Amino acid sequence: ERIVYIQLLQYLETNQLLDKEQHGFRPGKSTITAGIEFVENIINSIDKGEKVIGVFLDLSRAFDSVSHCELLSSLKKLRILGKELRWFASYLENREQFVEINYIAERNNAK
């Protein structure tokens, strides 16, 4: 998985397929850099006399709710095809999650 992550990230970075404001999972970027950029944008807008509106969403467990078909479709749009796309498809098939907190277990089949 780590090798695929490195190769995929390199492909996306090299081909400039990621939004410049994407901070998650990118080297040298984090939630801290995202927060700093966010605050700088607010300050710049206020300095220009512009109105600022914020919308905050809780996307916890967002990956759990992503449609595998939509995810594979997005990969196709990024020109990830052939054996690489098949690898992602096989990775997503028949996955099971197991979470244990204080000896209480919960199982989920990822779909």
C-alpha cells in the first residue's frame, strides 16, 4: 500500500492533477498549513473590504461513505487505467473493517 501511495502521489503531483489547496496526505502540507492558509485568506479579504462567510462541515468517516464505483470513476478521469485501476478495484472488493474499543468489537463490510 505504501508503494502504491508513493507512486500515485508522484503521478498526481507530476501531472498537476491535485488542487493547489489540497493539504491532506501531501508532503509539506498538513491541517496546520491548511489552517494558516485559511486564516491568511480571511485576513486578506477583510483588508480588501470584502465580506467573509465560513461554512464548516464535519466529514468524519467520509471515506467510509464514498461509493467505490464513484471512486474508481474518479481514478479513470485522472487517467489511471489498466492494471493500476484493476489493483484499486480489487483492493476495494470484499473489504471488512474491525474496530475494537475497550474490548467492544464492531464489524463492518466496506461497500
